[in-house]
Amino acid sequence: MSADTKTPFEHVNDVLAQLKEMRHYAKNNVETLTAQWLLFDGELKKLKQAAPIETLMTRQSELHDALENEIDALEKLAVTLQPPPEEAAATA
């Protein structure tokens, strides 16, 4: 199905799938960076690199939170856009 023939419901679901994938990677990135941070915190402070890494961790966490909020909003929107069961069966 081309982008021109997709319904709003299908577009929302496509965006939701992409955001959920981004959320998955953002969560993994935060966990990995946190683990590295805990191992090398002392060395990073000595090298004066602790503050920039903290900033990145904060931004990554904020991105994860924003993704969660948008996913929740789009999931609610998808419910309202979902065609009634009889229409869904007719188009399948």
C-alpha cells in the first residue's frame, strides 16, 4: 500500500511503530551509558568529562520520556481512528 492510499489510522500506526522502536533503543542507550558511567565515573571526573556525559545522559532520558508521552498520545488517537469491525473486515 502506497503512502497516498494509507488511512490516518494506518499512518498513526506506522508512526507508533517507529516511536516504539526509538523508545527501545533510547532505553538501551541510557542503560548502557549508565553502566559505563558507573564503571568510569572517577576517571571521567579526572579528565573533566563528567559534566558533558551527565548532560548527554539527561538529554537521552528526556528523549525517552518524550517518546513515552507521544506514544501514549498516539495510542489513544489510534483507538479513535480505528475503523469499526465491519469496515475493517470489508477492506481486508
